Amino acid sequence: MRVPNVGRKTGPSSAENAPPRARAGYLRDTRSGVIQSRPAVLRESRDEIRRAWRRSAALAMDIMQNSGRLRGAADQVIADTVGTELNLNLQPNANVMARLGYDEKETAEFVKLAKESWKRWAWNPRECDLRGKFTVPQMVDIGLRWNMGFGEVTGTIVYLSRFERQKYGIETGTKVCLVPPLRLVQDTNSLENLFQGVYHDENGRPHSYLFEESLNGFKSKRQWPAMDAAGRPVVMHIFDPVDATDVRGISVLASAFRKHIQHEMLDDATLQTAILQTLFAATLTSPAPSAEAFEAIEAMSSSGDDGKNIGEELLGLLGAQLDAAQESGIHFSGDPQVSHLAPGEEFKLHGAQTPGAQYQPFSDALSRDMARAIGITYGGLTMNHSAATYSSVRMENSSIWPVVLRRRERIAAPQEQMIFEAHLDEEIGEGRIPFKGGYEAYFANRSAICWSQWHGPSRPTADDLKSAKASTERLQNGTSAIEIESADLGIDPEELFEMRLKLHRRYVDAGMASPYAPKASAPKDDGQTQEGDSKDA
């Protein structure tokens, strides 16, 4: 039954007066609407990369060419990742080698031959580079710089015939030709499954690449197969993907362009302000009267005899001071000069007030943003270690070292591995390295035989003695192995073993005490000795 609204006081409903109800969820904005004020569009990663690739690459290369800081950062990336070179640690599958008739000693001999051949070939630019200019370590350095600038490494692996080899007086036919990523065209055609210069099959696998080439001044586009008829790689295309559908990489500096440009603007503005403050840092203070005072003196001179006399005396005094000031001078140049000042004048030199107290913290914040995007430490980017402590250096190295290892495994090692496999394929195919069962047996097990690890420079430490003691402790506790500790130092454990064995035998044959001889076990304490003697009795 409805009660009529008789005699009741009407007014706004309680719902209108109630405070806004709190809600939980994503994207809850503030009262100022800070989230709403930032526009954002959702696109596929590969579409975003394709749209920004050329502009990003142009900015990155321009900044790297015109910034000593970023040039040094690129060198730091190379030094951290590969040092002088990555050392090959070939580890063919033991079961596969046993099935092919290799025992442990024969496998070690095969690995030794493969490493020696790789060293000689990789450090001879006439043998490894199609252009005959660069060694393999130099090509890896170029690839890391391209990764910073372009976000990817591109090249081709070709094979020269015997006739072409005779022309250059070289022995091997496998050659690497690095091609700037700029030449991998940006063409996209969905009807041909072509996206940003890469052709794909129905499963999304790349089967060919479209490069722009220049011959005798004429540019043309050439399609290179991803692999040859035998399944060996022809095109080298290495990048660090962001999304599962990515086709090309993008500069690692792309996310830090704004911060770097802001840092340059901060430095330019600070320098200009400091220069202006230095140029105008001198002031001359004088007690001389202003224009109004001169007018008052002239009015006094015309007021009467007494005022006239006083006015004339004041004007004479000021005139004498001005004459004295005219004879002296203040000059700022290569030969600065300050003459005598007029009576009552004061000359002051002021120091520049720029940069202020807020410059360094803001500059450090911008530098840390850049260092994080590049993947190096703040000290490695700025060379500023003024506030560093032992603990901060350890934490800095601990946080950045996994980034270095990841870059080594994702960018540098794939270059070396692809080139090494092509080289070993030729060495066995042409009989320079003997292999049981011939080339057919090797090719049938190619991936298992070529499996390798690539060791780079050791992890930086704040205290080498403490690091060495920690390594020894891990070995004694059985929580590590010589292979693991050697890899951390960038040393091939097999080469270390062979070196120690060779030197040990040399010391022994010469009748000298070998530093690698087994050390005597530690003597027992008195309690253990007495207990053993009583048992023997």
C-alpha cells in the first residue's frame, strides 16, 4: 500500500548527497586526470617497429656519431660483451660421437683440430671476409654497434668457387659479407607474405630476404634465400624480439632518445648561462648621484647666492671625479686591466652561479635512464665513480652482468655460431679436417656435432682477492667445477687443461718441481693421530 506524500518535507534525494563510491580497478585516474591526459594507441609490435624503424635508426646513428658519451657507451657494450673476442668451446654430443666410432680421446682430438682451424681462419680477413677487410671478431664488433643503432644484424654467407679463390690467392671458399640493415628494404605486401623486406611461408617462417644492392651506380632489389638447398643458412638476420610476431628489430636507444636529447639541452643551456654569467660577472658601484640629483643641484644653483655657491661647488666636485674616471679604465680581454677608480667607487668580481645545486642530481637521473636502456652501468656511461662504494659497485655489477650475458647469448654468440658452422662444414667437406664416415655422416648429425658455447670476458669485480677466494671455496665445497669457474673467467676449460698438462710435463722432464703437482694432504691434528696410534697398538 502506497502512503501519500502528505505533510512531508520534500528535498533532494539522499543518493544525490551521498559521496562518490570508491571503486577498485585498473586505470583509476587522479583528480587531475593525469592518466587521461596521456594519449596511447595500441598496435602490434611489428607494426609499431615498421612505422618507427627508419626514424629511430636515423636518430640513433646521428646521436652515436655526434656524442662522445654514446660512442664510449658503444665501446663499453662491446668490451663487456665480447672483449677482444669470444672463445669457442666446441662440445659435440658424446652419444652421437660414440655412435660414429669416436672414443673420448678421438673426440678431444677432433675438437682440438676444429678449434685450431677456426682460430687461423677467423683471424685472417682475406679468408673469412668477402671484402677481405675484417676479421670475425671485428665483424662481431660491427654487429653489436648495429644492434645499438639499427636493432639488428644482417649479412650473407657465400661460397667462392676454386677459380674465384685462385684469383685472390686464398684457400677457403666460405666468406661472410656483412650488409648494413639499412639495405634490407622496408617493402611490405600482405598478398606476397612480404613484411618489412622479409618473405614468409604459410607458417610464418622466413624463406627469403629482399636487399637493395648497388652495382655500377645503379640500384636494384635482389631476393636472397634464407637457406640453401641443403638447409644451410645463407642470410644472417639476428635481432632481439619484443613480441612473438616481430620481424625486424629496433634500436636499443629508441626508448632513451627523449632523455638523451633532454640531457644535451640541459648541458647546452647550462653552458650558455655560465658563459653569460662569466662575461657579465663584474659590477662597478659608484656613489655618484643620478640624473634627478643633477637636476636638483641645478635648481639649487638658480635659487639664490648661497644655493648658487653650494651648487657650483658640488658640480665642480663631480666634474673632477668624472675627469679622473675618464682618465682611468676597466678592460676585460686577453690582457685585463683595472686602473684607479674614482673616489667612493667599488669594483666587484662575481662568480658564475651556474650550474646550481639541482644540476647534478637531474643530470645523474637522465644518465641513469640512458645507461639502463643501453645495458651498461651508470659508471660505465658517465665514468663518474665519485660516490661509489664497495657495496654499490658489487650491486651494480650484479644487476648488470645478467644483461651482459643475455646480450652475448642473443646477439654476439649467434653471429659466431652461424659463421663457425659454415666454416666447419667446408673444412670437413673438403677433407681438411678428417671425420669418420665422411661428410655424409657429419652432415646427418651437423647440429649435434657443431653445438658450442662461446665464452667472453670475465665478470668485473670490486675486489679480485675476495672473488678468487669465493671461487676456491665453491670448488672445495663441491658446488662448482673447473669448467664453470673457467667459463666465468672467459677461459676455455679444455685449453686450460691442455696448457697445464703441457707445462706440468715440461717441469717434470726438466727435473723441476711442478706447480701443478698434487699437493700433500693436510696433516691430522694431535687428537686424530693419538687415536690412530692407540688403535694400531
